[in-house]
Amino acid sequence: MDERNRLEAFEKMLIYVRENYVRVNQKMSQLKVEGKEKSATYRQLMGNKLQYQNMLSLYRLYGLVEDDK
């Protein structure tokens, strides 16, 4: 894979991670409003959120992104 393709793949992955982080937060907020914080779905979403959050933190740590916006 050449550098250009690698950069394009990274950018696609970054967009995917950011969009899914936002989507998971929205779903979790809705479940919280419904009083379903102890549901299996909520807990799975929490795991996904932490995974995406960790990835974004690593990107920042290595200077690949400046913020999570």
C-alpha cells in the first residue's frame, strides 16, 4: 500500500470512528432517558464508546489529530 492509499484509509477510519462515537453517545442518551442503563444493550454500547474513545485518544497522543471534532 502506498502512502497516498494509506493516508486515505486512515482518513476513512478516522471518520468512521468519530461518527460511531457520536452515534453510540446518542443511543446511550436515549436509553438513559428510558431508564435502561442496566440493559445489555446499554452496557455493550458503553464498551463500544470506550473503545472509540481510546482510539481517538491514541490518535491525539501520536499527533494524528488535534481534537475530537
